Amino acid sequence: MYIKKFVFYLLFFQITMLFFSTEEFVDLDLVKKESSPRFLKNGFLFTLAENTGKIIFLKTNMDNWEKSYYFKKNLYGIFCLFLPYNYKIKKIQYKINIDGFWDKDPNNDNYIEDNYGIKISIIKIPEDADYFQQMPIVENINERIKLVKFKYYNPKAQEVNLVCSIDKWSPFTNPMKLNKDGFWEIELNFSKGTYYYYYLVDWKKVIDIKNPKKVYDSEHGEVSEFTIQ
């Protein structure tokens, strides 16, 4: 039974990836040519030619321009930098410092100029980037309560419910809503503790494949797990 489930999830994942532009696996050391920013799983890949400069770093509005992210040469001499997404910011601004001088990304023609005439490059997080987020997404409200977001991709489903241990596994308490990108979503508040859940998709149980933590419950079978610290 578990082999059949694994094959189903693998086929579902491969078919789904046909509709997404985001790349999942790239070995930075094997990049042979510079290009415009590439969208990878959980982040962007910036690349620059070998002769671009000696010391190169990048700053971005994702952290209010505070941190410097340095490029490193790979095996082929290409300058590479992997920058994780900040999913709260859909349009990212960044500028590159090449040997002490600020400029736009030479591989990105989309830019603006600030009040000092410095060119600032712009990229957008692709809509399908949400697919690669590990579920569920936990955000702070205060020391005691956390906001937990669940997302499940299935644009063809007619009805999806979150079935969770917090509600004594009620199949009716937490109906999810379908957004324009094909994700079913719901947000709930949780206090500290460990919780278990699965999705009820058109009245069929589906385990969250975007959550690597799974356990076996004697009453409900395989379920997903998350902990609020």
C-alpha cells in the first residue's frame, strides 16, 4: 500500500511540475554560463561572468538593505549567488556592488533609479514559488499564539477540508478556499503543542506531501505532523 502511495505522489509531483516555471534542482558548481536571475526551489540564483570583477556582493530590500550577500566563483569561474525567497515580498529590489561601485544587474534589464541615480534591479517572485514552500507555514502573532497557514495545490478539486486533531478530527470544521493560482488555503491560530492533520479532498483522504513530518495514528492511519514551540 505504501509503495502505491509513493508512486502516486511521485507521478503527481512530476505532472504538476510540467505547469511550473520554477527550477527545483541546480548544482551551483556546475553552472557554465551567466544568465538572468533563475528561480530555484526556495530562492533565486544570480550569476555573473568571470570577468565581471573581483569582489562582488548584493543588497536587497528583503531585509531593508542591511545584509551583504557575496558572490562566489564556481568550478567554471562563474560568479554565483543563491538568495532565499522572502515570500511576503512579491517584488524584490536589489543592487550589485562590483569592486566598490553600485550598479544594476547586467543580466536583468528591469530596473529603476533611486534618488541618488543608482540603478536598482527588480525581479518578481513567480506565482508558482508558493508550491515549493514547506507546509504548514507558521507565523508569530504573540508569544502564546501562532498563525498557521495551510496550502494544498489541486485546482481540479471541488471541495477540500483540513481535518486536524485540534478539532477532534472533524471533517466539517475547516473548509479551505480555492485561490486564483489553484491553491486551497486556510489560516488558523494554534497555541504551543504538537498537532496532526490531513486533507479531505472530495471526500478522499490526502496526506500533505509538502510536509516531510508524518506519523502513523492507530485510528486515522498516516497523518502529517507539526509542532508549535
